[in-house]
Amino acid sequence: MAGQADVSPEAARRAEAAADEAEAKLDEAACPPIDFNTFVLSLSTSAIVHLGAAPKELFDGQEPPPKNLPMAKQTIDCIAMLEDKTQGNLSGEEERLLSQILYDLRMRYVRATKDA
């Protein structure tokens, strides 16, 4: 193969086995299917991280990222845009989740800006 280094057949077999093993691990840890609620919860988690309010356990013993209030605001604004653009197209549960998340994030944002 042009442009690739010569690889012994044994090294190629080991690499293929390692790739197969990695793929099997990914299959085992597959994410749940995405629905509207999961998507909104994922966005809200990002906002909470940007607000510096995420639980330390989320970072597996590593230092959490610093607060980033502009990014938190942008994420909250994206969720608000979703609320606006999906109005009349959501189930009652989805509407309540979106409304509650936005209220909570906005209150957290106000507190974070006062503390900054």
C-alpha cells in the first residue's frame, strides 16, 4: 500500500484484534437512544458544567473545568430557542421538563453572575 509503513502480518493481526476488542467495549457501553428529553438533559448538563455547578464526581477525580459564564448563557439560550421553536409540538412531559430546566438554569445563572 502506497504511503503506509510496512507492517508485519503479526502486527496487523494484533492491531485488528485490539480494534475488535475496543469496538466490543464500545458496544457494551452504548449510550441510550436519544429522544427529546435526553437531548435537553444533555444540554442542561453542559450548562451546569459551564456554570461551575456540576458535582465533582462527574469528573472522575480530575479537576473540573473553570466557570465559563458566556458559554453557560449560550447553552441556556439554545435551550430557550428549542422551547420557542418546538412550542405546540411537545408532549406535556417534554414541555414540563423544558420549562423546569430553563427555570433552574436561569436561576443558577443569576446566582453565578452575582458571585462572579
